[in-house]
Amino acid sequence: LDGYVGFANLPNQVYRKAVKKGFDFTLMVVGESGLGKSTMINSMFLADIYSSEYPGPSSRIKKTVQVETCKVLLKENGVNLTLTIVDTPGFGDSIDNSQCWQPVLDYIENRYEDYLNAESRVNRKAVLDGRVHSCLYFIAPSGHGMKALDIELMKKLHDKVNIIPVIAKADTLTPEECAHFKKQILNEIAQNKIKIYEFPDCDDEEENKVNKMMRERVPYAVVGSNTVVEVDGKKLRGRKYPWGTVIVENLEHCDFVALRNMVVRTHLQDLKDVTNNVHYENFRCRKLAGLGP
Ligand code: GDP
Ligand code: MG
């Protein structure tokens, strides 16, 4: 996955403009509580690694009880990226989960509303794009399909945001179980007519190769960790077990790196385009038709 394509394949003019201006991108995480959502975004984008001399208990990541956002400035492939991360409270804790996703849906709709209002103002140059460009949907590593709640929520989300399905805590599955689980999830997604983010086809052969590799890994099986383990003198994020060590950034252990690259490098622009051309348009149409959210 060394040869990133995304940015480099933008037409020169667009590319230069983008490099100068930088990108704004918003990523949301959704799913049942305890699946490692906060740990994952921490592993992907935030630098607070506990060293082995100073191991922080995992409870250092407090329970997420409301929608929380944070901004990170990243430099990816020479391009400045202002990433807004939206962490959401998990659900599934209460007996009645029927309203648990309201804060998530509200957040998405409100950002569209903000954008629409800003767009209709006179000075359109300064329109900030706070729309949610992708939603990592965490699925419990049960090994036997998704929960009814997940299917229901995905259906509520799929017309509003780019859903990227993720298998949480993949270190709890064997490679065979994981491969089987992936197939099962894709089947259920198809059977329930859930629309997840679709990788675009393009003319470039190199780019298609990368696309194929990334598409084949969906749903991404990930492992997150806030602790550092030492392997051959190198300090890496990982999880230690009696039988061995799982390295978060090793593609043979999980899809963490593929997912990260896809979201913030290769498919960032397409995720933004689909958000604008499909999901935001849906919102505007619903609005014009007076259907409410
Ligand atoms: P959230 O409620 O989805 O935000 O979950 P948290 O990030 O708060 O994590 C819940 C618990 O799961 C913590 O004890 C983490 O250390 C643990 N955890 C997080 N990621 C992983 C993972 O990839 N594998 C395993 N085995 N445990 C994890
Ligand atoms: Mg959390």
C-alpha cells in the first residue's frame, strides 16, 4: 500500500489548489458501546501513546456519553488535512434502544443544515464544510452476523452518510473466523439492501489495483490499542497475549493501515464528493419536499 494514488491523481490545477488550501474532512464513529471506537480513533489519529514504562490503564479512555468532536491537523502526502473526529456514545446498554441513535442522526442533519444556511449567504467563499464525510460503523466480533439493531441503524444512516463497515476487536477472531465473518456481513448488507460506501471505478490501472485491494478488505477488521509493545527494538502500538503480540499497523494482523489510508489518503476526495453529490443532495431534496429529516 505504499503507492498512494488519490491526491496525486487529481488534475494538476485542482491538486495545487488543494495542497495550498488543504482539506477539511470529518470522520464519525458509530456502534455499540465497548467495541473500541474511542481506542481506534485514538490509535489512528491522536498521539497519546502510553509508553511501556508508563502504561496507562485502558480505562484512561473514559466512556463516551455524548457526541464529542475533536480536531487534528495532519499532513498526509504533503497535503494539510484538518480532520474533525466525531466520537459518539455507544448504544445497546439500555433496555429500550429505540432512541439511542437520535444524537447521531441529529449531528449529521445539523451539519447539513449549517452548510445549507452558509451556502445561501452572500459571501459564499467562506463556507466551512463541517458535513460528516464518512462514518465508520463498528460491528461486534461475534462471528455470527450483525445484530438487528445494527441493521436498523445502518438503514437509517445509509441515505445520509458514507457508511464504512468495520469489524471491531478483530484480534478476538482467528483469521478463518474473520474471513468467514466478513462474507457473512457482506451477505447481510446485501440482503437488507443496505448501501455502504462504494469504491469508484476509474480509468487508471494502477489506481484500480489499489481500489481492488481496499475493496476486498471490506468490512475492515481492525485492532486498536493505546499501549506500546516492543518488537525487535521497535516501539509499536499493539496488544500482547500469552500466545503472541498483535501489531495494530501490520496488514497481516488486521486492516488498520488499509482503513486509515483509504479514509485520509486515497479516497478522501471521493468520500467528500459522494457526501456533496449524493447525501447532501438527498438532504436538500427532503428539505425542499418538506419531508423533514
Ligand atoms: P467504545 O465504547 O467503543 O469507545 O470502546 P473503548 O474504546 O472505550 O474500549 C472499550 C474496551 O475495549 C477497552 O477496555 C479497550 O482497551 C478495549 N479495546 C479497544 N480496542 C480493542 C481491540 O482492538 N481489541 C481488544 N481485544 N480490545 C480492545
Ligand atoms: Mg467511546
